[in-house]
Amino acid sequence: MRRFWLTAILLLAASAVVAEPFRIATFNAALTRRGPGVLLQNITERKDKQITAVSHIIKTVRPDVLLINELDHDYENLALKAFLELLGQDDGAYGGIGYPYFFAPPQNTGVPSGLDLNGDRKPDGPADAYGYGAFRGQYAMALISRFPIDAGGAREFTNILWKDAPEALLPVFEDGKPFPSFAAQEVMRLSSKGHWIVPVKLPDGRVLQVMASHPTPPVFDGPQDANGMRNADEVLFWDRLLRGGDFSDAPFVILGDLNSDPVDGDSRHRAIARLLGNPALQDARPRSRGAEVASEQQGHANLAQKGDPGLDTSDWRDDPGPGNLRVDYVLPSKILKVLDAGVFWPTPDEAGYGLIGSDGRASSDHRLIWVDLE
């Protein structure tokens, strides 16, 4: 493990200082379907209103580098390529935008483990895959970019075992025995999708290291809080990496739907709070007036929350809860200068409101988060 951390640290620290402005974003776009090949079919038919809304949001914000969470993966990336073709098309009011580079390797979602990983005494359910999924690649992620991606220089930590993570929080039964079994914990992987460090070459020739992940939701489990613990350790992966070395001169950005709000919701708040407080990075705190209005109008669980509603990035069930939360993040390193930041969440009287819809679900139950940097 010591060699693993050292290699990752040297990879980041070797980057040069970034000088030219660029926009980087993350978006849980809900581009997942119930079976393999369905997303590709929906994209190519050009009839799916949800896909159209997602593409129009991206064309409106026009990020230079974008991490898409929840985009079904296939081995030839046919669905992703079809979606990139869609983004390149000029829709009249929404001009096309080209993303000639992407990074989307196979991930843990839907890959069978052959063991009972969730304690239901069955070894073949979607929760028994290394990452939750009814088929290989469901709920995967993809990094797309207007700038060249050095795929050969990318580091993947997809196969790291959960038990090998420093200070891992592993679930147990009341009697202290491993949950759901010792054999299961011997094969459980930390990443529900993957953890990547991907070098992106900016126009001035300098390199930005993009650190991407999509931790599991901290719910849908039992009293052992297996998903809550795994979410925390997936979030803390980046914090532990950064605290393992000096990153004061390293240009990097942490991206993703981390499925954890620092104040509200069911996650282990200490994990995301520790990451946000890491001295190597900064929190631009992207916000929107639309999130504030949604919290006021939807009420219920939102009224009891302690966090700033303007920072919310997800529009979830309000009664009984959890309500709207801040779970999506763009976290740049301290060496980068933040020029601007925001969340694509228009109010009902603002342009683009139809892309999220009156029920907040026309595109996704998450919002696109962006930060302008130099």
C-alpha cells in the first residue's frame, strides 16, 4: 500500500502550474437504462426527451472538461460515442459542442462477484456485483474533454480491495464478525465504479490531473450500514491520498457525485467534511438561486435541514425525505485560481427552467456543477 500511495503522489506532484482559464464540471446525468444496449438505442433514435434535455444542459453550460456520472458503459463505448455525436449537433438554440477526447474504461458496476455481498444469502443480485448494477456497466461514468486526455498516463484504482484502504470502515454483525462474511470482505472492492487520476493537457501545454469517482449511495442497506461505510471510505480515498504528501504545487481537481452532504442526509458527514477541509484543495461552493427556490416551494424535509439550500445539487424526494442535498462536487487544488462557479438550476422565471422541469426530473434529479479556473 505504501508503494501505491507514493506512486499516486508523485504522479500528481509532477504536474506544472495551470495558467489559462477553463471550465470544468460534473453532472450525474441519469443516462442509465434497465438493460444493456438500451441507452444506445435511445440515443440513436433521437426520441428520448430526457436525453435531449441532458444534452441541452451541457450545450448551455459548455464545460471544457466534464465528468458524466450514471452513463451506462459498454466495452466499445458505443453509447458514449453516440452521445458525444449528439452533443456535437447544432440544435438551433443550442449550438453543438465537440468533445474529441474521453476516458471511460470498464468499471465495477454490474460485474458479478459470485458471492453474497449484501447479506441476503443470494450471490447473484445487483448488490452482489463489485459495484451495484443489474448488468455490466450500468451506472458507470465517463470523462469527456475538449482538451487531449493522456489515457496512457491515467491511473485507475478500480480493483483496490476495501479492506486494504487505510483505516477502512468495514461492516460487522453485532458480535463483531465480518458482514456479510469473511469470504465476502476478502473480495469486496472499495470503488463502486472506479477511482481515476486522469491527466488532461490544457491548451498551453500544461497538465491538470482530474481525480474522478462516484461513491455508492450511503443508503439501501441494513443496520450494519455497509453502504454508509463504503461511501465514507470512497470519499476519504482522496483525502487520504492528499494527506499522504505535499500537494501545494499540484494542479488537480476532484470531480464527481460523491453522494454525501456535509450537514444533512444519511451519509457519514465527517468523511465529506474532512475532504472539504483538506488543506491541499479549495471549495468554490457553487450555488444557485433555483436551489433556494426549490427548497422553499417543496418544503417538507427541506424545512428541517441545517445546510445552505443554495448549495444543493440534487432534487430528491421531499416527503418523507431526504429532501434536496449537496452531493456533487468540483474541488480544485489551492494552486488554481477560481474565477467563477455555479449550479445549473434555473428558477421558474429563468431561461432553461424547462430543461429541469416543474417536477425537477425532466433531465436528472441532479444538477450540473461547474467551476471556472485558471
